[in-house]
Amino acid sequence: MLANDNLNSRRRYSFLKRVTLIGCTAALLSGCSVLPAEEETLQPPLIAKKEQKYETAAVKRGNMQLYLSSVAVAASEENKSVAFAESGGLLKKMLVAEGDKVSVGTPIAELDTGDLPTRIKLQKLTVEQKQINVTDAVKNNNDQNTIRLYQIDLDREQLVLDSLVKEYNKSLLFSPIEGDITYLNGIKPGQTVEAQATIAVISNPNHVNFVYEATDVKKIANINVNEPVDFTIDGKKYKGTVLQTPKTAPKTLDIKLSNRNVKSLILGLSAPKPVIKIGDYADFKLFIEKRDNVLIIPRNALKNTFGRYSVSTIENDRVKELDVQVGLITSSEVEIIQGLNEDQKVIISS
């Protein structure tokens, strides 16, 4: 009986083990079903490629005109430079200022002459004394020899005075013409004066024209004398003409004047004209040249890279850069000599 009970116990134990093993296996096999399911990975939305848009203009055929518009300054036709003839002297003082009006013989500057002015004053007194002696001798009816001796003394002292005055006058710089002081070189008292170095410029205010100095000489190379000019002065319109160009400027040994002439235009007002003072300004407009029946593009379509001209075009939906040869260039248009065809599109730079 006891043996049967042990046998039954072992059978129950073996059965429980099998049941437990089966349960664990089932649990393992179904474990994934109790975990949350993975979400499907979403792909990023597709972005449509944005098409690049360009502002373009067609190459057109037409006429072009080029004008020079700028500002000119009034200057005298007659200008005289003054300078000391010798070097080594020390400037004592300037006797005029810019803008002063001077006459012929007006002193401009003075060199230091030490005690020379005092010596001249003393010599004038000596001459005056000798003159009194001669006058008294004549009044007193002195004999001719006595009067002659007094006259010789007077003449001798007068010669000394004339010599001193002549020496002093060398220390003075005088104006050779009537006009206005338009330039002083800035030399200070006590500084050494160099021979022929311009100390001042005197200008005749009665003969005034306008002068334009070009920053680019090429811009005025084709301008001719007598070309009409439109002036605007104090808001009013006036007419005028070109009086002198670099090609017609007179030859000169003055280097500064020569350098100015090669880049300057002299412009004159026609009557009726306003009163113009040296240093006044005027706006002017001057026709330079024109081109008829030429290919034209907008100025802002042209590129300039170290003197290489080019434009951008669109061919087969692609931007292409083309080299071009240009002619006349204005503030808004460019003449195309080579590199583009009429109606071809060019990209305008923003």
C-alpha cells in the first residue's frame, strides 16, 4: 500500500513538471505578443525643387547719345604768377591775403633786410640836410663854387639813398597786373625763399570762364572747340560753348599748367550771362558723341572684371556667361559691338 502511494506521488510530480515546462514554453513563444508593436518609420516629405528666376532684357537695336554732365569752377583767363628772382632770402612777411584786390605795383611780400629800412630813413635825412645847404647857398648868393660844392654833397648822398632804396626794392615782390589774389603758397615768415618759386597768383576778375578737370581724360578726348554747352547756375539755364580742349591748349613750359591742360576743358558763357566771380560753380551738360543703329543692352547687365566685359544669358535653362566687346557706354545703356545678337536675352543684375 505504501509502495503504491509513493508511485502515485512520483507520477503526480512528473506530471506537474511537464505542465510547468509546457506553460513556460508557451509563455516564451507568445512573449512578443505582449510587447507594444513597433511604429512604421515615416519617410521625410518630398520638397519640390524651386526654379531660379532671373530678370532679363532683350538685346535691342537703336540709337545712343553720350553726354558729359558735371560741375565746372570759374577761373580767370588772365593769371599772373609772381616769384622772387634770387634764392637765399628769408621771408619777413606777406603783405596780402587770398581774395585781396591789388593794383599794378602793389607789394605782395617782403624779405628780411635787417637794418636796411633804418639806414634808408637816416639817408633820407642826410639828403634833406644837403638839400637845405644847397637852397641856403643859393638864397645867400654864395659864389658858384660854393654852391657847386653843396650840390656835389647833395648828389653824392642822393646816390647812396637811391642805392639803398634799390636794394630794398629787391626784397619786395610787386603785382604786375590789377586783379585778385587767388593763390598764396603758404610760406611762413622766417622761411627761406627759393628762386622762381611761385609766391602768389594774381587773376583778372574781368575775364572769367569755367574750367572742368576730367578724372578720366578719355571722356573728353573727342570733344571739339565751339561745341554747345548747357549751363545751370543758381537754378537758371544759360548757353555757352567749348573754348579750349586738351588738343587746342597752347604749349607751355610751365609743367603744372601743362599737366592741367591735358585733362581740362575751358567753357565760356554766351550772352546774356550772369555776373560770375572767380571760384563760383556751375553745372553743365555737354554732348560728346552718338551712335545710330547699334545693339544696346542695359548698363546693369554688363559685368567688368579687370577690364574684361561679359554678360550672363540663359541657354537650355542654364546660365551661361559670354564675353562681349563694348563701344559707347552711358549711365543707362551699353553699345555691344561683338558677342551678342539682337533679341538675345541677357540677365540684369539686381
